[in-house]
Amino acid sequence: MIKTLRRFSISILFVLLLVFSINVFSSDVTYFAGGRYYVSERIAENNLPYGIKHYKDIAFSSVTENSNYRPQQVNVLEIPSSDNIKIIPWADISPSKWNLSPLTKIVSDYEKNNPGYKVVAAINGDFFDIDKEENFACVPEGVHIAHGNLYKSSHKPAANIIGFKNDGSNHPLVGNVPFERSENMFLDIYQDEKIIKQFEINKINENPEEGEIAVFFAIYNDNQELISQSVTDGYIVENAEYALPHSESDFYGLGKISKVGSEKLKVGQFALVCNNEEVGNYLSLGTKIRVQYQTRGEFSGVNDALGVREIFLYDGKFTGKDNNIHPRTLIGMKEDGTIVMTVVDGRQESKGMYGVQSIEMATIMTHYGAVEGYNLDGGGSSTMVIFKNGKHEVVNSPSGGYQRSDANGIVVAVKVPHISYQVTNISKDSVEISAEVISKNGYDFDKLYVGIGNEIKEVVDGKATFTNLNSNQEYTYTFYQKIDEEYKSLIVADTVTTAKEEPIINGVYLSYANNRLVVEVDIFDPDKAIMSNMIYINNKFAGVIDGKANFYNFDGNFDNIYINYTYDLNDGKGSHNIKLIEFEIKCDFKCLMKMMIYKINNRLISIYH
């Protein structure tokens, strides 16, 4: 039973030395299944596109009504169910390899492969093969389905599966039901990037009978060695877009037929052998094909799904059993279909970030309105990203101090115009932005605008220039449409940094003491554009560190001096190497005397020899 009590008194009972626990009762304490949770301060709030909200709360939780509170830092995303918002599992997958990547790289990979969509938020995903022990290594524990592609359709026994309908309904999340797939794989035939025909595949790595078709692919053994497959009279995809052999009973392949004949299949290849006249009529060189399983049962028609571990909250009831305290990444759903994503930081007790167990997980999700809750990979993987000020920003505190490389993540993407843009000219006080609308992607506008700060300009002849900027400063630029004289963001934004001030070396000052010549360089370099700086005296040289170069055992010989330095203004023109031979030289009395003595001695030696 859920009880939310309004408390106005604050009573500090005691402070434990071993465990930082505070018995403080604030307003809006949520009680659930014996656990407690309340927010003491909301330190960040961001309104993202299409009503998506992000919160960062400083909070306290406990596992029973009598146990001590533990401090927590909790980041929350609330994502309304909408046709305009897509929640998609994504992974950084190479043609024949599953990669482990930080969440921000997974996000950028999604945007690269899906022009016209902007990721406005993301969290890490499923538990995965972190030790790279699987035959086909680095894969998630559960299935991985994105945009209808069943990149992985098998799962570990411990994995539960959740799916996203992305249909704008009041129940867009599928969970707590068995995942089912087709008994056989299916062959999809493409034309102009659309599926025009579909056939059931009858055999795997086995020649087909009359009227059948078979798929062939190499698989990895227990030693992660590739066991090749030989094909005769096959339609072969030699350089597949994807050829992912999880096992003999789980494969995903996509690519164009590039050869008809025999082949010993290797990494990144697969083939069809056809003994069916109808199917054969669709197969030829250059035909694009896809081989994969299909979803069935409750997941039939679900185009986006991934694995989770524990189901700790369902139908408003506590269903968890995990009593271990860890950083956590959670996902769930409210009664109205709003998706709730939560990252609870942990393993950073000195920062007030403890982590939670199942009862606290359920209580926290209940506090934010969820009636379903599922546990994603946590620990060092727990990460949340939002799109803010033109870039993707990690908003939580990963326990390892950095983003762990994971097998997949969950991205929250919205449709945006496909705009090709770049910064084409950068100076210390101006930038020129070039932009072209490739596709309006459902938006309705005639003119494109771009803005920096409060200044918004129309893109004319594909360009817009901004002046009177500060040197070496990062600026966010955002693209807009204009509706009824009001500028509306197109949710396409990026950052640019103006060029640095060009450095100037005015001269050097020489001083001598303890057989050491010190060269102090008078440098004007406010933006630290200089990358390297060397002083050469005769055949000796020394690097300039903190404005000084030291020459030890200086004998007074000063016939030749020059400065060689390299700088980069970050203006897109690369680095510049300068050999400076004319500059002002000043020296102290000791240095002057040392050089005079050297000259006199050399003169005397020349006279007597």
C-alpha cells in the first residue's frame, strides 16, 4: 500500500559514524513496501522537446520504516507517450562485431545512422558480456531489437524482455510477459529500400530440400574461433552490412548479393541456397536481402525491445528480491503511459551517493508515479545523458568516474529536419555557418534560421555569419523555423568555438646565475595557442616552460639565438610553425659580463695560437 505523508517538523535524532544516516523527515515522504523515499532538494530541472522532462534530485531512502536513511542522487526522465517520440534500444554494431561503447558514442552512432532524428536523452541498457566470454563476444544478455531489426533474438535465462510500441498509446511498454519469436528465420527481399516480398527460411547451414531455402553463415566455437561454412550454388553476400552470428540458432544478416556460386564463408559473409523457383525469381546480383527471426505473441509487431533483469514493480505491487546495494538504472511506466527512466548514483558515499536495493528501487519509482519498474544494468554502467546547449551531456555521476563502455543503451529520439551543416569560416571574433535542408521530415517551413545567443539570422544562400564574438569561447548555435513572427526551435543544435588570439613574442630577457643561463620569454598568448616553444642558442636548445628556458653550463657563447614555436588557432587551418630570428633581447649585468669574458678569452686564444 502506498502512503504519502506531509510532514512539517524536522527532527535530527543522531548521526552514525560508520554509516552516514540522517533521520530527517521532509514533506512528501513516499512509503512503499516498507521502504521510504523523499526529495530534499531539486538541484536541476530541464524541459526537453515534446514535453520530456529531466530532474536531478538530492534525496534520501531507506529499506524499512525504522532503518536509517541513506543519501542519494537521483536523475529522472519523464517521457510522455507520443507519436513524435521514439524510445529505441541502440548499440554500436560493426558489420560483423558487437562493440562496447560509452553511452555518448552510442548516441552519436544512432544519429549518424538515422538522419532526421535527434537524441534528446538516453540511458544505458541491458546487462552484457563484460568479460567477453561469449562465443560471439560483448553482446547483451537479452534480445536487441531496433527499428524492426532483430540484431539479437535470443536471451539468457535470467533476462526478462521489455518492448516499446512507440505508438502514442496509454500502454506503450510491453513487459512481464514471455518473449516469443518465430520458429524459423525469414528472408526479406528489398527494392528501393522497401521490403517487397518475404519468405520463410527452412534450413540453417544445411542444404534445402525441394521447395525450400536455406541460409548459411560461419559461427564461433567455444574458443571464439570462426568455423567457416562452405556453400555451393549459393547467393552470396560477401561484404554484408551486418552478419551477426550469435549462434547457429540466432543470426542476423543484411546486405546485397554480390556473387552467385561457391564460397567458403568468412567473417562478415552469409549466403542463401535456394531450391524454390518462386524465391529464386527474386534473387540476383545486387538484390538486397535481410535474414532474421520475427517476434511473436505479446511482442508481435513490437519493433524495439531489449533485455532487463529484475521486475521489481508491476501493477503497483512490489515484486523484487535483490537486496544488494548498487548504482541503478531503472525504467518503468505510469498509468497514463508516461515512461519513467531513473538513474540512482552509488558507490560514492563521501558524495552522498549510496545506491539502492529492490525495495528502494520500487519506492523511488513509485514516488515518481510509476506502476511498473524494471532493472537495467547498474553499477559502473549507470549513465544518463540529455541534449543540452547543443551537445549531449552526462548528467549523473558514474561510479567509476567515467562512462563505462556498454553493449547497448536506450535512446529517446525525436523527428527533426535533416539539415546538412558545418562551420565554414572561423576567426577570433566571428563564425560562418553553412547549412542546407536535405529533408524537412514533416516540418513545414520556407526559410531556415540559425541563432547564437539572442541573435537569430536567416540562412541566405546557404550561409549565415555572426560577428562581435569573443575569442576562444564556445557558443551554441541552434536552427529555427519562423511561425507567426515567432522563432521555433527545430531541435537541431551544435557548438562552435571561436579561434584563439594569435600569439605574439615580443622579446627575451637573459639572466645568468650559478653557471645557468635563464631565458625569459615575453609572450602574449592569452588563449594558450602555442603548442610547443623552443629556444636555440648556437647548437643547444631548451624548451620554454612557464615562460622560461634554462641552459645549464652556459659558457658565454652567444653568437646565434632564435625561437622556434608552433601554434594552432583552432580556426580549421591547422598548426603554424614559426622560426623567429628578429626580436628584442635584454640581459642582466651578470649575463653581459659572462658573454664579454667569453669574447675576450676567445680573442686572447686566437692571438697566442
